[in-house]
Amino acid sequence: MLSWKSRTTVAMLTVLVLAGCGTGEPDPAASDGTVTIAANTAEGKPVKLSVPTVAAIRNQLPAAVRDSGELVIGVGALPDGSPPLSYIGTDQQTLTGSEPDLGRLVAAVLGLTADVQNASWQNNFVRIQSGQFDAGFSNITVTEQRKDQGFDFASYRKDELAFETRRADTWNFTGDYEALAGKTVAVDSGTNQEKILTQWRDRLAAEGKELRIRNFGNKNGTYLALQSGRIDAYLATDPGITYHVTQTAKTPGPTRIAGTYSGAGTSQQGLIAATTKRGNGLAKPLATAIDYLIRHGQYAKWLAAYHLSGEAVRDSEVNPPGLPRSNS
């Protein structure tokens, strides 16, 4: 773990490098023990929650983190974010969304200031591993492969994926990968859903059938391809797809959800988790802090603020079973 001086230097350098990307913004937690969630969003109303510091949980923290006074939270929202999970708010500066807001709530329980910093999806993992970020709150799915790569997890939400199509299209996905034969589907690079889609493509190829996968690098390119008919569907997180479907409902190009799928495959329920470097001592106190929020009502209000109540979990688990190495 970095010393207090090293942690502060890294955080300051990261803010300077990424200042134009909405990182290093002031923490919305107030000195009176409140945290404001759903701030700077066009759709929802800000919700102020009382969150006391819990000394017994704070004492579980590694000394270096506790003494630094801050929890450096990584969010992989570059280049264009993913509402309602993580994105630049209406003030064009603050990282808002369900993921950074939960990080702020957890930091408050731990008596720390949340330093929320933005990165690309792939670079978020690199910075967690390097110690620049203490934890990632970024809709990260628990997978066995990521455990092998050196990450620990503290779960906080169910992981559901969804297919988005044009509203006029009649195609639906009911869980059988055979329905994807002959289709062209977009997916974001480096994600859990890309791994699942790639495995389905390989299984179809072994049967002499074709599934074409496309990566466009950003949401705008993906949705332009969907509207133009260059792709048949887009596979992404259920919260993100649900949000976009709502946004398009009264436009000339409405979309719909054509089916959902667990982020851990057919064998178990996928889970989203706070993600830390393996063995840095943070997974357990993060899970305990999340459990505190669940037991005392702030968790339910956080989910409700982002219309995610259907993805609630009963408790936080440290390193629960994740997406199998081979999702067969």
C-alpha cells in the first residue's frame, strides 16, 4: 500500500492529467455526516442521506488508508459514460451515477473523504492493480478470471445484461444462444458481456453458424449503427439499456429490450462488486460498510434514486463465486 505522501502525490498527479475529464471533483459528502446522491442528474432529484462514521468498521481498514483520510475510487466512465451508472453530471464536471454515489456512501461509513477519479474501462483495472485507486466502483462483474488476475471483490448489486434492438424489430432473446445465429451484435470491448458473446459466437461457429460481433469504441457509434440497421442488437448492462430505452421512447428512433441474461451465465446469479487489488485488506471493510448501508436503509434509497431496486442484494459477499472461466 502506498504511504500517505505517495497516495496524495499520485492522486494530485492523476487529477492534473485527467482534469479535463471530470475527475478529482469535490466530494458531495458534507461535514455534518450527510451524502447527497443523484445530484447533477437531469432525470432524478437529489437525495440527501445521513451516513455516520462507524468506528468499528473504520478500524478494519489498513492503517495506510485510514491515516490518509481518503478513499480513492476508480470509475471507468471514459470516454462518454454510461448513464445511470457513471457519467459526467449536468454541471459538466462532477462524476455522478449509481456507482460513484455508492462509493461516496461507503467512504462516509469508513470516515474517509471520497476522491472519485475517472478512467477508461480498461485503465480502471490497471490503476486498481497499481495502487493508484483503492477500489473500483464501476459496475464490475465478479468473474473467476478477474480473481486469477489479482482482484478481490465486495458485492453490492445483481448483474443483469440486456439486448437492445429497434422497437420495430421482432427478434427476441429468451436465453438460448442459438437465437443469435445470423445476427450482428455490438458489445463494449473488454467487458464481461463481450466474453459471454464471444463464447456464444465460438459455439455457433462450431455448428457452422455465424454470429458477427462489433465494437464501436463509444456509445454514440454503437447507437448510430443500431438506428441505421448495421447491427441487429446491442448487448450491455441492463441499467444502461433500460435508461437508453426510456430516453428514446418519444424520439423518431425508439428502441426496446429484446431479452435479458445473467452476467454470470446460466449456472448462477451474476454479481456487481467493489473491486480492489488482491490482498490489500480493503475487501472485508468495504463489504462490512455495504452491509451497514443495507441494514440501515441508505442502500435501498440509493437503489431507488437510480431505479435499480430490482438489482438489490441481501448482503455483501467477499469474493463470491463469479462468472466461470468457461461459461458453457
